[in-house]
Amino acid sequence: MKDKERKNDSREGRERKDVFRNADAPRKTRQEVRDRKTAELDPEKAEESFLSGHLEGRNAVIEAYRSGRTIERLYVQEGLHDGPIETILREAAKAGTEVSRVSRDRLDAMSETGRHQGVIARAAAFAYGNIEDMFALAKERGEAPFLVLLDGIEDPHNLGAIIRTACFAGAHGVIIPKHRAVGLTPAAVRASAGAVHHLPVAKVANIGRTIEELRDAGLWFVCADMSGEPMYKLSLTGPIGMVIGAEGDGVSRLVREKCDFVASIPRRGPLDSLNASVAAGVLMYEIVRQRG
């Protein structure tokens, strides 16, 4: 009888321990196990999860705006117009965020938590600088400003590679448009190989208008286009802005018309174009060569 009681007590003790252990386990280890498995299977995916700035839920998005975080894009469920949604939309308008009205099914497919509350935001993976930072960097180095402007680059790897080359070549900043172009996504930050820590990257509402403002500040502008003059024949010294166009389409007509020079890269083989980041690197180093 005593042996049976001891066995029952032992079993009840084990069950109590199991209850306490299982009650704590989900809070303490579920996320850790998931993160560890993700990192073991795909380290890059783990890094992207950390940097992605994928925000879901009304409070999360509102607080992100109020904290000054840069929101690249906002997705709002069609038909929602309640108070919190209107607050988010007002913040988005003030920040110049691109807003997309999408179906609930689309948000459900995008959601990582299943609790999006009708709104999902994509935050920048890295803080943006401004054009004033670029002029300050040029002044600090005692150099004429050398800026790189990107007219609609859509591939994050191209953006990251251009930022990396610009930093290596001694440019003072990279300027990208707010709309219809890639921003500082995790992939772009990763492709920059750390250059975003050393080189200001600014977002502007309109590249053409920015060129006009910078011309008033004394910069000359050259854009890359195969229809232009060979780059070796152009004078690319002094305060200068270099413009690279979108993959496939190149520099838009309106932006090209605002540039002082149109430079082509000499071609010797059968292909008629270069990858955007490669073309940017070639033209950047012609500028570096001429600047001495």
C-alpha cells in the first residue's frame, strides 16, 4: 500500500513539474526555437527578418510614425475609414509615404502574425540622411560636391552595389526618389556591404526638381545614356551630380533634359547596354579620374 502511495505521489509530482514546465515553455522558448531554426537553415533570412521593418497592426504603425521611423510603404485594407485608420493615413500623408489600398485577402497573404488589423507597413531597414549631410561631408573633406542620383532603380541589389561603389569612389551621397523606386530594404543594405554606415542616402519627392535646386547651388549634371557623347570627351570636374536611370528604361526624358551632359560608355562588344550598377561604377570612375 505504501509503495502504491509513493508511486502515486511520484507520478503526481512529475505531472506538476510537467504542468509548470509546459506553461512556461511557449513564452520562453517558442520564438527562440523558431529564430534558431531560421538562422541555422538560412542566416540571410534571419538577418532579413531582423532588419525588414515589417510592421502589422494599428498601434504598431502609429507608434512607428510617431517615433520618426521612415515607412517605405503602407498597405491599408479597402473600405476601412475608422478613427485609427484615418490617423495612420494622416501620418502617412505628412511623411510622404506611398499608400496602397488592398483587399483583406492580400493583407492576409502578406501577414506574418495573422493579426494585421487592416494595416501593414514596410519600414526602412536603415535611417535616411539628407542632402545637407552630403554638402557637409564634401566640406569636411575639402572637396567639390560629388553626388549620385538614381532615377528609378528598382533592384535592391543594384541600389546596394551603387551605394557601395559610390562610397568607395569618394562620392558624398546618393539620392533616390520616394516613389516608383526601391528604398533601403534589407537586401539593399546588405548589398552595400556596410557603405550605408559611411555615406548619406537621401530620399526626395522628385529627382527633376532636386536637380534644378542643386543646379542653383552650383552643381553640373551628367547622366548616363548610350545616345550621349563618349564620357572621355566631356569635362566632368568640379561640383557634379551623376544620374543613373532605371534598369531597362534608363534615365527618363524629363530628367535627361535637365542634365548638362549626356555621357555614353564606349562599347566594343555586341551587347548594347550594361547593368545599371556596372554603368554607374564605370561613369563614377571616369569622374574620379578627371577629378584627379
